Amino acid sequence: MNVVAELENLFLPLLREAEQCFAAEYPTFNFQVWSSSIGGLTAYQGHDLGLECLFPDASTDEANCLVLTIGVMHLTSEPTLCDASVGWGTGDHPDTSINLIDNPLPFTREALLTVGARFPELVAVFREGLEAWMSRNTHV
């Protein structure tokens, strides 16, 4: 099984669809889908893909991005799903996040489909984060 291909085949179309929807709803934010290798200089090869939203209006003390990430690690030995989350960049940000994987899971078709079935949760929390960002200054 080609782990990266399996990951991309399932999630890239979903991420691109979410990107298009969010870009239409939030035209002042910058959205980008990515898929990239990590750990290239180590024995612990991995791969992440996701959707990032950059906030051009972020002040210097605020997080400038919100990220939905799905990741695998240990590609050259025993691949594991290690990340399915929504989180913020460094800095002040609304308290909206989720992590679907507490402990890495062996990369199996079943594990991949389980995370895939919960993808709407990630999108919902990502949306909550965008809404919280937009309303962050209205509660001051």
C-alpha cells in the first residue's frame, strides 16, 4: 500500500472542496491546500496534508493562521496515522481546536476510513475557528 497516495486520494479532494467553500464565504482570508513530506533529513519520514487559512488582519501578538492537518509518520518502517486536527499558529487566538488522534494508529485502510468518516468534524471546527476569528474583536 502506498501510504501517501492513499492519504492524498481520500483527503485532497475533500480539502480542496472545503477550500473552495471557505474561500467563497470568507473572501478576505487566504486559503491554501497542501501536501508535503516531513522529516526528510531524519530516519522518521512522514507526510502531512491539510488546509491552511492565513489571516491578513492578524496583529503581531495574534496567531496568523488556522490549520486543518492530517498526518502520517514512520513511512519507511511501520506507518502510523498521527494527526487529524485543527489548530492555530503561535500567538493569541480563539479557543477553538480539535484533535481526533490521541495516540498514533497503525496505518490501515480501516483506520484511514475511520478518520475519513470524522472529516466533517474537522471541517466544522475549522469553520468555528473562522467564525471565532471574525468575531474576536466584537466581544472586547
